[in-house]
Amino acid sequence: MSVMVQATSIIDYGVLLHRITLILPEIDCLCEYRKALRGTNRIGKTAGLPERESGRMSTIHLKAAFFSALTMVAGLAFEAQGLELKPYKDQLFAYPGLLEEGEGGAFLTVDYQELRDINKRDEIPERRVRSRYVSLAPRRQQAMETLSLSGRPLDVLRVGEAENARFAVIFVHGRGGDRRLGANDFTFGGNFNRIKNLAVENGGVYYAPSIKTFDGEGVADLSALINEIAAKSPQVQIVVSCASMGSILCWSVAREDKTVGQLAGMMIMGGVSDADYSRSAAYKARLPLFFSHGSNDSVYAADEQKTLFNSLLAKGYPARFVLFQTGSHGTPVRMTDWRDSLNWIFKQ
């Protein structure tokens, strides 16, 4: 009973009810086989089996039914624990220091210093991070693929197993980028290498697609990729993270009921704001929304994104904002703590 009560705090009530209906037949089986054990002579005679054989089969079936029921309950207990990514190089990638924490922890101002966070972190500034930030172990599960989705080809980087993933992260690049941006282990302070390792070490999968346009075709490609991931991993929690101009695609798929239903959350890194977000399917579904932005971003002003965040928070919407003090347009891609932000999304 304690398992069931704990599960309801995390699992949707409809899902919980469905799981209970699956367990009930197994409990019925236990009752039937218990009766069978009390009357093996009658069962054996009816089935035309020797008495000893009839009793032996009843015992086997009893054990099988009991194990099946326990397995389902254990599944509930596992889900009740929630998905939490285990640490990976946290001492190197955690936020270097907080200047401000407000709104009950929903708003953070991070101490960002170019001298420390680029020049000292990188062996060659903005081109190659120091080796201690990187592990190339995920390359054993890395592939450059061309998927055929809804009759259209889509080039992607995939890291991790495509099927039965616990979670999936999709990184969407900005203007002029492609999948190679999210594939590079050494640029942006090794942050893409970290998400690769987090995916592989926690049973997840990471995708970096090449989105050719930011119009309807690009939206269709991103939606098709989300559908593909959901089809291959029915229990997956999908997070789509859009950087810079790629945020247009995030805001666009947020309008699609079906796609939103397959998402666990969205991340906007140094992106454009969406003044009409409150009209979207994602807003109605209360899809967790994570923002990260540089205070000195000259492409998309941080104040516009902060205004949207404040309006969401005022309505009790699950949102979080990390502002990198003195950070520029590319700072969120380099400095966003993947593990911290994803774990926040998974807890919502």
C-alpha cells in the first residue's frame, strides 16, 4: 500500500489506474490457483492428467502469476522514484557561483567570467576545451544517420540506443548550424560532450538534427523526429532544447497538441521570446519550460525572455530561468548545466 500512495505523487492517476487494472487479473490468478492446490484430484481428473502432474503445474502457474504481479508493482515503485540523472563531472560543469537566487530558486543569476570560463577552461579559447572536461567513451554508441521521416530525409547525430531509451534530449541549432554543432566534443567548453555522457550513462539518447529551415518544413522535421523517438521508446521522457534562432522551432512545436503530449519539457538557450506562448498547447499542458540567457546578449535581449518568464511564474507555471551575468549570445550553450536543468524538468 505504501508503494501505491507514493506512486500517485509522481504517476498520472490515469496511468496508475491502468496499472492497477493490469495487476488485478494476476491477483485473480493467485486466488484461482490457490483453490486449485486444494483440489488437485478434481482438476487432474477433469483435465485428464495424473494427480501429481496436475498439482505440479498448478504450483508452477502460481509462482508465475505471483512473479508477474510483483513485477508490475515493482514497476510502479521504480516510476515513483522518478528519473534523476546521476552525476557526471559535476565539479567541472556545475554553475561556478550564484550572484542571486530568487522566486524560490526558480530564478538564478550565475557568476560568469570570460577569463575563467573560456580562457582558463579551454586549451585553445572557443576552439578546444581542456582534456579533463571530455570523455570520448560515448563514441562507441554514436552514429551519424539519415532518417526517413514522413517521406523526408533528416540528417541527425545520435548518441545512445535509439530503442527503449529512458529519456531523450534533442538539441536544435540556430541559424547557419547543423548537426555537427551538437556533435562537437571540444567546443563550447565540452558541454556537448557532457550531455552525450549523461545520455549514455543514464540509459538515454541524445539527438542533434540538421534543421535546414526555420519555417513549416523545419517544424515538420522536428515534430517527425519527436514522433520517431516516442515510437521507438514508449516510456521515454523527451526534452527538446533550442538555441538561438532554433527557439523558433521550439515555440512552433509548442502549438501542436500531439507533439506536446510526447514532451517532458522544453529548454530555450539564448533564444527569441514568444509573446503568444499563453495561447499554445504547451502552455495549456503546463509543459515545464527552462530558460538560460546571457545578460549581455546582443542578438536576443535577455529582458524580453525575462518578461515572459515573470508572466509565467506569476500564474504558477512550472518555469525556471538561469541568467549568466555578463554572458553573451553563445554563453548559455557553453554554460547551461545539463544535469541540473534536466533533473529539474524530470521532477515537475
